Amino acid sequence: MAGTQSQPVNMLAVLINDAVKGKKVTLRTKFIGEVLRVQREGRPTDAIILSVEYSGKDDGKPFKLKKNYLFADDSVQHPLECLLIANNRLKMDYHRLKKAGIPVKEDFFTFENSFKNLPEYISKKRTPLRLQDFIHLCRAGVPVSVQLILKFPDLTLKQDGIEKKGYACVAEFTFKTKDGGTRVEKLYGFGSHEDTKGYQAELRTVATKRLERDCERLRRAGMKVEKLRF
């Protein structure tokens, strides 16, 4: 009796079905970022494609397939949103693969592996990052760590034509992924050196409460953040 012809490996579903049937599947991933010029409402615009190239062996036979996780026009203007959308979709595929018993290293799209080979004018469009952006990345499965430093930079307060020497309560968050670190500074309060000690103490107490709310948001996303006070 002739054996049934195996189905070409052109979808992850084929690998998942084979793994469920008991076949050995090995898997590697390669991240690809590409830019295409497309027409939108009669004008040319750039669109970015974020893809993963899967390769390995299915029951001893080598395979290679490519799956797109993002295709969006004008998305090069918002690279962080691209990463968040693509990583959420990729995380669902990792869950499907692991549920079928296929071992896979959970790497994700990053600025480094998705945008570094794109034209320079696109890579420069990286938008300023906020705490919420790293919360989204962490929840999407990207390993993120954070270090916190409190600073009190000098500043000059101008009010009613009068200048006063003062200071700001600033938290410097350094977020680290495997691609490097990113610093985000956030202002939590400011005051004058001429203010009473009681008022300055109250100002720092309020700034600390605001800071702690942000730190708690990071902790809920899965990051470890030490407790500090201004």
C-alpha cells in the first residue's frame, strides 16, 4: 500500500498538525523588516512589513516558510505601534506551537531586528517612548527590566516677573531589553528653595505618591521596581 504524500510545509498549521501526529519538528526564527512603496488615495506612501521566517526540520525533512505579522501603510511613522501589534500576533502563534509540543525560543520583534536594515530616513522616525510603551511591550512578552534613579535638577521659576531658584523632582527610568537600554525621564513636581520646609516636604510626599502609582503600573506588567522616595 502506497504511503500518503506529505503536505508541503507552507503554513504553521502543517507543522502543528504533524507535531500532534507525533512527528518531530524543530524550529528556528528569523525576523525580517521590509518597506514597500504603495499607492494610497492616489499618492505614494511607505508601508512596512514585519515577518518571521521559520525554518527547521519536519520529520527529518528541511523546510522554510515565511509569515507576515504586520502590513500597514504609513506605519513607519509609528514603529512602536508596529512592534506591539506584530508581537501580540506572534505571541498567539508561539502559544499554538508550544501547545502542539514544538519547542520554540520566544523571541520577538524589536527595533534592532526589525528596523535597523531599513532606510535611514525611516529608522529616524522612531517616536519618543513613554512608560506605557514599555508596559505594552512587557505584556506582549518582551523581556523588559527597569532601573530607577531620582534626580533633583536645578531650575529657575518665573512668576509675576520674579525669578526664583528652584528644583525639580525627576525620575529617570532606564528600561533594558536584549537590544539595549532606553532612558525615560518624567517630572513629578517642582518647587523653590525659598519655600518653607513644610511645603517642600509636602511637595516631595506628593511627588513620591505619583511616582509610586507609576511604579505599581510597571510591577503589574511584570517588571521589578524598587521603592524609592523623593
